[in-house]
Amino acid sequence: MDVELSGHYNYRRIAQAAVPCIVMMLVTSVYSIVDGIFISNFVGTQAFASINLIWPPIMMLGALGLMIGTGGSALVSKTMGEGDSATANKIFSMLVHFTLIMGILLAVLFAVFVCPISLMLGAEGDMVGECVLYGRICITALPMFMLGMAFQSFYMTAGKPHLGTWMSIVSGVINIILDALFVVVLQWGVAGTAIATSTAQIVGGVFPLIYFHSRRNNSSLRLEHTPFVWRHIGKSCLNGMSEYVGNVAMNVACICYNLQLMHYLGQDGVAAFGVLMYVGFIFSAMFIGYNIGVAPVIGFNYGAQNHAELHSLLKKSMVILIVAGCVLMLVSELTSSLLASIFVSYDPQLHALTTHAIRLYMISFMLCGVNMFVSALFTALNNGMVSAVAAFARTMIFEIASIFVLPLFLGVDGIWLAVDVAEVFALVLSVILLVSFRNRYHY
């Protein structure tokens, strides 16, 4: 079912726009989560820790596609709201081509430097070889991975959120089937799960390229040959900078967590944190999906100068995200032992450590949905600088500082509580930003 960006959005219409995007992001999260489940249970803790060490820099590169997609969709939807569909289509086309070219160049660079990157991240002994193997196989799919990330936002801008959902489901199923075949049946270990993930990512990137070129495409966006206009590319990247900064900051924070946990707990600490990341990614995917679904609507109404609708969208979004955050926190507390068992049931000591960590870490979800939305709001309003400040401060300043300071007073528990403290500070900043720019954007 197609979704129109214009018109009044009540809770029902918000759900129609956001739910397909939420499902799309949840299924997309399967890529890394399935890898972790199979590797942890069928290969071992060392391999599990290895892929968790090397995944953050791969994700940092893939997030460039998210930056272009979210920033570009904000510009495209705003241009559509202004009534200039032809220019909006040209911007969409040049951004897709730019993403593909950049992905190829970055894949080559990462393949060359993956070994020193692994050593820098703290890999030791046999972990180095596993990091390099996993990294070099996964990076072959980087151009398509970046395209898939970019199209996550463009699906909604084109009014086709359900298309993105089904594509994510197909890619996720492919990943699960190939993981089972390569890791469990053929016992290819780290190489097998890397091939499974890469294959799924390639499918997720190739399909939208074909669809938006094809005659079956009846949406408002269509890929066409158009010269690069660096002003539009620069504006899109600036708009989406917060998403990239937030993602980079998150992965830098992951690296800091791993360094601290290697110091305090060793390999088991990194493995426990890997479980936290997988569970946290599932929960965060719901908020990211919501933002992807609602942001083009905000951008369209901003372009159309419909201030009453902007105010309505902001108010309803806050209600939805506060309720959702409390529900997710409660679910994580009640199911912490079960969630840990999915990954590390084979080791009672590691299971107990992971369960305890989940209970402390997941308190943050009461607040993080609101903080993530405020950053996405300013992206949709084409104010990438303010959005980037919110995203950067939330993780790069508040969380990383907490990772290193709190353990001095609370020991290992300080590491697990770092994100909770960071979200409290981020909420204060979010409120300040909303109040400061209220008169400018009339939301």
C-alpha cells in the first residue's frame, strides 16, 4: 500500500507510515544478530568476540549510506513539498550514484588496511586472523550495503515503505538460511557467516537499483542519468550528518566499551557486550524505523510551511516514543535471562554476567527513543548542524566520558551504566534544543 506525504496525520496514519519502516529496520538488524547467534553457539566465544571487534568499523562505513539516505530524503521530500518534483527526482538519482561510487572506493581501502585496524581495536593472537577474514569478506558487499542503507529512507519518500519491508524480509531470510548452511552444515566458521551476511546485503542493495530503474516503478522517484550537483550532494550529507555522527559515535563507543571490558573482564566481557549490542540493536531499530517513517512527512510539511501539522507530528511522536521506551525497558528487564540464553547458554558464568549487564544497560531505552527522534527531527527540518550536535553530544561526549569515568567509582557496573547516564544528559540537551528552535520552525 502506497503512503502519501500530504494531509493530516493522526495516530492511525502515523502507524501506516512508521510500522513498515520499523519492520524493515527490525529485519535488517537480523544481519549481525544472526551472525552472532550462529558464531557464538556453533564456533565459540573467541570467534564471537572477533566478529564483534571488527564489525564496528564496517558499520561505520555502511552508515555513510544511511547519512546520504536520511539527509537526501529530507532534501528530496522538502523539494517535493515545495512542488518541484523534477528537481527532487534528479537529487534522488545523483545521490544513489554517488553512494555506489563511494562504496566501491571505501571497500578497496578497508580491504587493504583491515589487519592494522584489527590490531588497533585490540585483537590478539588468533583473533587477528578471524577479524581479517570476516572483515575482508564482508567488505566486498560494502557498495550494496551502503545502497541498502540509503534506500531505507528513500522507500518512504517514494511512498513505498512496504516495498522496503518486504525487501528486508527477503534479505533477512537469505541471511538466516545461508548462516545455517555455511556455519552449521558445512562448518565454514567465521568465513561462512561473513559470506551469508555479504550475500544478503548484496540482494538488499541490488533490488532497489533494479526497481527504481524499471517500468514497474510507479512511484514519484525514478533513477535517471543526471550530472552531479555538488551543492545538492553537500546539502544532503550535511542534513544526514547527525545520523552518520550518531552511528560513528555509537561504534566508537563500542570500541571504547570493548577496550574497557578487555581490561576489566577479558574476552568474556567483550562477548557479553556483544550480546548487549545485538539486543540493543533490535530495540534501537524500532526507534530508527519510526524516524525513517515519520521524517519524510515532517520534511514535506516543512517545505509546505504547514506549521500546525508539524506541531501535531511532534506532539504525537513524543507520546508514542515515551510509551514505547517504557515498554521496551520493561520487556528487557523481564526477559534478560532468556535474551542472554539465546547467545551464551553454553557458559553459566558468561550467562550470569550477560544477564546482569542487560538489566543495567537496557534502562536507557526509557529515554533514548526521544533523544534519537529530536536528532531526526532537525534532520527532517534540513538543519543538519543542530541534528549533528545532538547526536554527537549524546554518544561521543556523554556516553564515552561515562565509559571511562564511572568504572573508577562503580567498577564494571559503571561500564554497563554508562549509557543510562548518557541518555539523561542527552535528554536535557534535547529539551534545550527543542525550546531554543521552537520559534524558528513553529512546531
